[in-house]
Amino acid sequence: MKTTSLKKLLFGNMLILMSLLTNGQHGLENIIVEKYYVSDANDEINSIGILPVGSVTYRIFVDMLPGYKFKKAYGSPNHPLTIKTTTSFFNNEDKGNTHPMYTKIQACGNTVMLDSWLSAGAACYGNFGILKSKDDSVETVINYDGILKNADTSAGIPLTVQDGLIAGSPDTFNIIGINSEIAVFGNVSQAGYIFTTSNGAWFCPEGAVGPTSDNQVLIAQITTDGIMSFELNIQIKTPAGDTQNYVAKKPQGNEILLNSLKYNWPTDLEINSVDKPEILIYPNPAKDIFSINLERVQNNTGYSYAIYDITGNLIMKKTVEKTQGKCIERINLASFPNGVYFIEVSLNDVRSTSKLIKN
């Protein structure tokens, strides 16, 4: 009798300990941003919807410990949720939607695989989205129109080799408070540059898990030829049935700060500022040499510029001091490969970003 009671006591204490350990650890390990594809001129010509050359398709995953579930991505008055770009989001106008509803057969046509959308695991109907590096290469999509073949090394594995799709039954999700905001990811090309909410979410009532033991859930795909950034807030469900809230900044109460929820690539840009300095980048496209031309600069006012490649790597930075009225800076990119670059000019604490094509 005493032995049985002791066993029950030990078992009960073990359950309590396991519950404490489960609730005490942080189930959301990371936010993963995968560079999925870089569009080329052939994709632009054959796209249904405006798809500029050099557009990058990003996939955003929540990476959780085993047993945890993605419940929602949300915005609140204290923690707005924002996904934005310095240009516009690409939306496929054929079968594009605010979430991936097209089939894998339909994915073989035009550029629907590059559509921008929100998700809770799915990348198309009946298929989870996974990192290309985790793909099993089974039934890889081959595009009927002969596109999506760019093998840009900055995007890793080509889509013709591993497409980041794996068969399964992803969870559907609901939305609340973002009925109008989500339209920016609809089937109208270049509909806008920002998705934001301070009182809305996309969510799975029961929680969504990843299709592999890594437990990574795809929550968004974004395609743009601009610089993409975001601030997210994520709620997950613990194995014990409780919830944990993760925020990008300024946690309150039981909220947990996770730095990877804030993504600024290459920097936190102010979009459409009315105080942007007047600048001219020419020629554009350029072969090797281009110029930055600033007009009506106050005397003795210096400025700086930074140049980033399409992957967000800083390749050049310079401060120009004591400019006099009109300023022209000639820059030689002969040693850098052809492609898309971003020129950020900072003048009087105001930043302006322009796209340059080198060919």
C-alpha cells in the first residue's frame, strides 16, 4: 500500500515537473526568411501581372520546438504588425489570391508560384510549404511556360531542382480585423506596398504544426522588387495547451521578445516621406559608371550614400562632406556583377532609396 502511494506521488511530481519545464521554455525558436526565387527577364515577359526583373520571392517560416503549434500572427495597439516594401508587392492576376489556393498542376502555369499571400502552412492546395533545402525533390513543378528557371545563386537551390512543396493536408486559417488590409495580397498586380494591422490577425483555432520533425510553419510568401521588411507578433500553443506571445519589441507582462520578429533588410526605411531629398540616379540602367546628382543642397551640408546588392549585402558606403549647392558623385561598379542594386542617400537625417540596374 505504501509502495503504491509512493509511486503515485512520484508520478504526480514528475507530471508537475514536466508541465513546469514545458511552460518555462520558449517554444518559438526563430523566424526563418528564405530567399525562394529571383525573377529574370523571361519571367517578366511571361508573367500575368507586373513582375519586374530582379523581383525577389521571400518565404517566412515560424520555427518551433516539437509539440508546439502556430496559433496566430497578430497586431495590437501596443504591437502593430507590418509587412512592407519600398516598391510594391507582386500579385499574380491569374490564380493569385490572398492565400495559396491554386493546385500543384496550376502551379505549372505562368508565375502563380511567385504570388504574394499569407498562410498557416500551405504553399498551394494539398501541399505544405517547406524550405527548399528540406524538399525531397518528389514531383518537382516544371513550368509549362518554360519560366521560373533562373538559377540565381543568391536564391540557393533552383526551383527546377527542389520547389519547396511537399504533399499533405495543411491547416486552413481564419482572419479577423484584416478584411480590407489583406486585399493588398489579392489578384490585382502592384496593389500596394504595405500590409499592417493594430487590431487583427490570421489564425488557426487549434494550432498548426509543420510537416516535418523541424516543426517549421510557412506563414507568408512575399514577392517584390523593393526592399522587404517586417515586424511580426506571433502566438503559439504549448504542448500543455497554454499560449505564449512573442513580440518584435517592447514586451509587456508575459510577452517574450524575439529579435528575429523584426526584419529590416538592409535598414529600416521610411517609405514615401514627403521630405525625401531630391536626387537623380543616372544613367539607369548603367553599364559600369553612374552618378548621384543632388540639386539645391544647402552649403556645407554633407550627405552619405550606401549601395546594397539584391541580397541586402552592403557593397559600398561613403560620406561626402561640405557640398556646395549642386553635387555630383560618380561611382564605378565595374568590379561588381550585373543585376539590381539599391542606392540609399542620407541627407539632413532623411533617407531616400532608389533602384539601379547594372547591365
